[in-house]
Amino acid sequence: MSNLVILPIIIPFIIGAVLIIFAKHHRLQRVISGFTAVGMLILTIYLAFLVYQDGNIVLEASNWPAPFGIVLVADMLATLMLLLTSIISTACLFFAFQTVSSDREKFYFYPFFFFLIVGVNGAFLTGDIFNLFVFFEVMLLSSYALIVHGGTKYQLRESFKYVIINVFASALFVVAVAWLYSVTGTLNMAHISQRVAELEQTGVINVIAILFFIVFASKGALFPLYFWLPRSYYGPPAAIAALFGGLLTKVGIYAIIRVFTLIFYHEPTFTHKGIIVTIAGFTMVLGVLGAVSQFDFKRILSYHIISQVGYMVMGLGIFTPLAVAGAVYYIVHHMIVKTALFLFAGATERITGTTDLRKMGGLIKTHPVLAWLFFISAISLAGIPPFSGFFSKFPIILAGFQEGQHVISGIALLVGLLTLFSMMKIFSYAFWGKQKHTSEQAKTPIGKLLLPIVPLVALTIILGIAAEPIFQYSLLVSEQIMDPSIYIESVLKE
Amino acid sequence: MKLQKPNDVMLQVSMRVITLFIFAFSFYLFLAGHNNPGGGFIGGLMTASAILVLYLAFDMKTITKAIPFSFTTMIGVGLLIAVATGIMSMLFGYPFLTHFFDYFLFPLFGEVELTTALFFDLGVYLVVVGAAMTIILAIAEDDK
């Protein structure tokens, strides 16, 4: 029992509530939220370190013993995700200070920002499948508010689709939870895992597994349920788009990884190597083809989210410790780099006033620092050594060949090539060529805007150069989640 | 058509009395909470409906003058009260949100069960009143 585990959920909650009260004082809001974000960063680093040293920390909320009450479980995967969440949210928050207009700030931007963090952190920590649904809803409700925030016509039209698909998926989620409850008679994930192991994963439990996969796939933007993503992420300001692009789909992927390593792991030839790998292949190919066909900075990045979510799911689908470790590493790499790239899109938009690549050009002459930082992130995303992208794709594809999954591994290599192509398209259109922005725009100072992005770029370099220790860590994470008995023992204490 | 000054004396006089009953009943529902049907959510909704009836009978300005705080602030305060009850148990070394109850003997009332869950319900109550009123007033103000 340790109340430490609840802190990543209640600190943003309290701050969100306080910020509602001070909604009209935007300077005070910035100060409070800035300090909170940094505090959360320190807290999550400490928590990750503690779990790494002493093993899982479990909190039985309200003092109801598991499996009757709701438990919060901080294992290595959860604390890693918490840490990434606070890194990304801090970067996005400091970027938002400079880009989100004060009109928008007054309409409860920061409270919703923190309630989003509450939902995300809660989803990572909870050990109860219905509670997972609740935290998903907390996250989604805040994201609905943030995605229409500002209320432009485009945002309203596209976020309507976002809301509809998510409400539908949430309804399916409840159906899936109810069905699982009617079969196993419990909601505690560790307890469900035990019961499913006793029942053997056949017939109806396989159906429930696929239903959960569909639910989380629509939240995580997998084929064929990704169509809402590119258009709805295009609308909101860069800080919000970066937060969503870095964070939200990955919560869906986290849920897939959690459910398919803890509960439905008995039939890997059908669920993992069959369905998940196939879906991952389609997701990667169609996502990257979408990106290649686009001519808009933010839209290309949005389509890349889809193709890269495919890699993570592919790692899970191959289902060896090496592949899952690769997937974990990939999530780390992707969350950091993708957020950085979206923030770069915001910075270039500040200079040129557009995100259409055909109307940009020659930025490398007027803003060389921006250009080279973008270049590092872009080739990191495409998987060029020595950056993190290479070291995260390598184990996944290697494990694919080891397991005889030649087709999917070949697809993954091809998709990496196309990723490189479309990132170079952005680079050559926006940064090379003739200068298309006016000389006044060229004087736009962006030094302050780059400050929150530089740590992210530095992290992708560090993740690449220090790949060995970080890969060891992901391997530990993957060994821990591939052995569900560790999780079950820490929750049920048997 | 010429807009006439509305003749709503009956409505206004009766509403002044009726809202008192609605308030009283909503407070009863709020206290009934955790053991019987009721609780912060239902009580809050009923209180919101009582305030809404006042808005219908009188005009916006009068009621805004009578209720001098903003409903959005109420949401924030409610959330803080609810989370504070959870944190209180943390301070005494129990897990988050642990609740306690005991029976006390009061003159006039007799034996009464007092619980810490009531404060959590109070938080929920304030959030529900605040949220319901914010939503309704936001829609109502669209007309202008």
C-alpha cells in the first residue's frame, strides 16, 4: 500500500479544479500550470525509479481489498508511460504559453489540459477494467473540449466525426466489459487474467478479446478505424495537436498491450500472430501511403502517426520478448519525436502563416536552427542511425525475421523507406528552395518557441546514442509484462 | 406584433413558495445519500431545477443579482471538496478515498449516522449544480 501511486492522478486533478476558479487570470494560470508540469515531471521520474528498484507498487483505493475494490498498479510499463506523458505535456504546455491566444486561455484551456492528463495517467495506472473505461472517458471528454477549443468552423466540423467515432467506441467498450464480466465474474484485471487462464481462452473469450481489440483500435487509430485522425488533428492549434499526436493514440496502444499481455495471451497464433500482425501491416502501409500523398505539414505528420502505431502493434503481434521490447522502445521514441515534429509544424506556421508545403520554401536560409533541428527529428522518425528511430525499429524487424514473419518485416522495411521519402518531402519543400515567405516574416523571432522543443530533440539523440541501457530497460519492461504472474501476484498477493 | 409586458404575478408568487419545497426536498435527497436512494448527484440536479424555475419565473438579471457567484467557480470548489475528502484519509495513513462512519447521539434527533462520505457527496452536489446551471445558461444565452 502506498498512496504515492495516486499522486499522478490527483495532482493534475486538484490543479485543474484550482485553475477553473482562476480562469480569468491568465498570468496566474500560466505560473501555476508551469510549476505543476515540472513538479509532475520530477514525481514521475521518482516513481519510475522507485518501481525499477523495488518492483510493482499497488494501491487498493478506499481500503477495499483486491479483487473487490479498485486497485491502482504502478508497474514498469505504467511508470514509463507516466514519465513520457509528463515529458510531452511539459513541452506542449510551455509551447502553448507562447502560441495559444489569451482569448482561448480564458476559455478554460489549462483546466482541460490538466483533466486530460488526469485521464491519461489514470488509464495507465488503473488495474480495474471498468475503471480503465472511466479514465478513458475522462481523457476523451477533455479531448473533445480541447479539439474544438477556439471553435473555428473547420474544427467544429471535423471534431464532430472525432466525437461520434469515440462515443461509438466507448459504447462498444462498455459492451465488451459487460460481456467479460458476465463470463469471468470480476472486473479486476489480475483476477480476470486468473479466471481466463482457468477457463482456457476458447470460443466466447476469443470473441471478447477481438471486441476489446476493435475498441482500442478505434481509439489508437488502427486500420480500418483511423479515418477520423488526420482531419481532426489538423484543426486545433499546434500545442494541442502535438499533445494529441504524441499522447492520445498511444493510450489506446497501451491498453492493447496491457490487455493482450495480461489477459488474452493464451492463443497467440490466432490473436497476436494472426489478427494483430495483419492489422498492423495494413495500418503501416495505408498510413504511410496517406502521408506520401499529402502536401500539408500537419497532415503528413498525422498520417505518420497511423503508420507508426502499426509498428508498435506489430511488435506486440510478433510476441517475443525482443519484439515487445522493441514496441516499448518504439513508443518512447515515437511519443517524443512525434510531439517535437508537431511543435516544429507550429513554429513554421508561426513564420510562414501556413501549413501548406507548396506555399513554403527557403526556411533554411532565414531560420537555420529550426531547419537543422527539424532535420534531426525527421530522419530520426524515418529510422536513420544514430538516432532513436533506428534502434526502435531494428529489434521489431529483427524479431519478425527470427519468428519467420517475413512478409510483415518486409512491409516494415518498405514503410520505413516511404517514411524517409515523405519526411524529405517536407524538408525539401519547406526548408530548401526559393524563399516564399516575405522578408518581414523572415525576421520572426522563434528562439523562444524552440526552447520547449530542444529538450525533445536532445532526447531523441540521447535515446539513439545511449541505446544500450535504454534498450535493456525496455527489455526488462517487456519481460515483466510478458510474465503476467508478476502483475497478478503484486495485486492479489498470493 | 407588439410585445406585451408579461403578466406573470401568479407564477412569480407561487414559485417563491414552491422553490422552497424543491430546495428542501433536494436537501433531503442529498442527505439520504449512501444508504437510501438519493445522493449528491440527484440532489444537485433537483437543486439546479429549483434555480431554473426561478430563472423562468423572473428574468435573468434579477436572479444573477440574487445569486452572486458564478456557477463555474462552483464546479471548481466542488471538485476540490470531493478530492479533499480523499486526501484527508491519505493524511491519516489510509489509502486514498478511505471513508469512515460512526453513530452519534444527538439531543432531539436521537442516534444519527455521520459519515465522511457526506463531504464527498457535497463535492459532487456542487459540481452537479454548477455544471447543470452552466450548461443550461449557456444554451439560454444563445438567443441574444
